[in-house]
Amino acid sequence: MATPRPTAFETSPANPDFAVSPLPDQRPFTDLAETPDRPEEFTFALLSDRTGFAREGVFERAVEMTNLFNPDFVVQVGDAIEGYTENLNEIWGQWREYEAITSGLNAPLFRTPGNHDVSNEVMRTEWLRRYGALHYAWRYRDVLFVVLDTQDPPPSVEEMTHGMSAEEFSALLRKMHHNVQEDPAEFIASQKDHIEGPMGARFSESQLAWIREVLAAHHDVRHTFVFMHIPCWQDKESREFTDLRAALSDREYTVFGGHCHNYKREVIDGRDWIRLGSTGGVWVTDKEDGNWDHITLVSLTRNGVKIANIVLEGIFGAEGGAFDYVKPLAEPMRLATPAEPAPAP
């Protein structure tokens, strides 16, 4: 048989997107017709908790690694800053630090309020001044995305601490920060059972009415994604969970939360309700399952939703590197507050 000229490419009858060298029936590749047509497919990335005693460098690395995957957009599920202060200089400095890090993203960023971000009325007002809304929604390629505020209204210091004053609570946070650095094992021992219980998510009646209205107005979408900070489904008896579950009803949906710094998936009504792990916040359990810092990639495909959790220690760019996994608890931790008063933004 004569050898075909290598430059005489022929369009594949199975898939016209391919032009290949003329070949006999035996070919060094599989059926080109299997290549899917993907005009409606896309991928977005999720970043989880940066704070709750942020470990320096982890969230920064996650931003760099997210860019390697070139997602259509990014959603962060809250706790961007340390918060729990009414000092505007500290609040401005903390947001300036976070925004300097996330400015490196090569894709749009959608923010979700976390308890550290809107821990009091001063911080809540500042969020609204900067970002305009605490709950909101958008559509992209016939898919609905809904961001909820689980601090609506935020609990008072007295509610969170059973009667502590703001000054006493600040002193407690400083002590906890010291304990995290000096004896992380003791800190974990004090927290690890707490993360599996009810977390106290709150939706006001007005927010619940808004949720129902948005879902009813966009009943025609292919899929719905819901993002919140505190995973309301850890309290199956709560009004927040039962009302949201009823509003979502039988549509195709996936729910993501954060807050607990440990990954856990639950299947409820045949749908995924996923608690993300940490992306820099302190570890709060010593169990191996779900204990990693990660990026989550979510892809809409013709075969449904595909979810990939990418552990940060396993990602390298083109420059390569050495795989040297170190338990994040061994890394230094700090409170993300400015070294000096910050000017007004």
C-alpha cells in the first residue's frame, strides 16, 4: 500500500472538527464521534474558608492554583477576613488584605458572607457599603446560582457566648489564637465534636420569601446551585433547613456550605449537600476524613454535574516542584489584622 502524503489531511466523517492524516481502518486513536459537543458546558471553582485563624500562605496559594484551571468564575463561601471587631481601621485593613489576594484571580469572583465577615452591625454595614447585597442570585447558561446569608440577623456576642461582653469575647478570641499556635492539639480537642452539630444558620423571613420568589421565577433552569456559609442542613429540625428544602423541592440542585473547615457530603432527597473543607482556616479536627485544604471544581456537562476536589498540596504549575506534604497544623498561624491603622478606603 502506498504511504499517504503526511500533509494531505482529511476531514473526519465522524467529527468535522478533526482533520487527520489519511489512515487505513486500523487507527492509533478511538472513535472521533465520541467527542462531545459542549456549547453549554462550563466549569466554576469554589474556595472555602480563609479565616477562623488564617494560616498564612494557604489561601494565597489556592488563588494561584485556581488560575491554572481557568474556570469561568469563582465562588468563595465566606469567612474571608477574621472580623469580630467594630474597629473600622481593622475592618478596612482586613478587607484590603483579602482584596489584594483575590485581585490575582483571572476570573470573576462571587462572594458569600460568612460569620467572620459580618459578625456585627458595623461589619454588616461595611459589607453592604462595599458589596451592596448579602444575598443575591444570577443565571449563567441556563443554570441558576443563589448566594444566601446565614447570619440574617447576626447573633449578638451575648447570644454566642451566653452572656459575655464584647470585651470579654475579644479577650477569649486572643486566648484561642494563642492556644491555636502554642498547643493546636488541645485546640482541636476542644472543637472537633462541635463541628458535627447544629451551627446556628439564620435566614430572616424576608430572605426566605426572596428565596422562594427567585426559585419560582427561574423554574426553567437546567440546574440550581445554592451557596451559604453555615451549613443549615446540620440541623435537620431547623426552620432554615426545612424551608429551604421545601423551596428547592424536586428541581435538580446542589448545595454548598463551609464554616466547619472539614469536608463532608450528605445526600438528601437524592441531592448533594456538601460542606467544604478549609482553604486556609485553622483545622478543627484531627480525623483524617475530609481534613484537607482544597479547591473544588464544579463542571456542568451533558451527563450532569461533575465535582472534583483538588487538594492544594498536589497541584503544581508548569514549573513543577517537590511534593512535600506537611500537615497544615505545623504551619504558623496569625490573626489577619493590619500592623497600623488603615486610612479610609
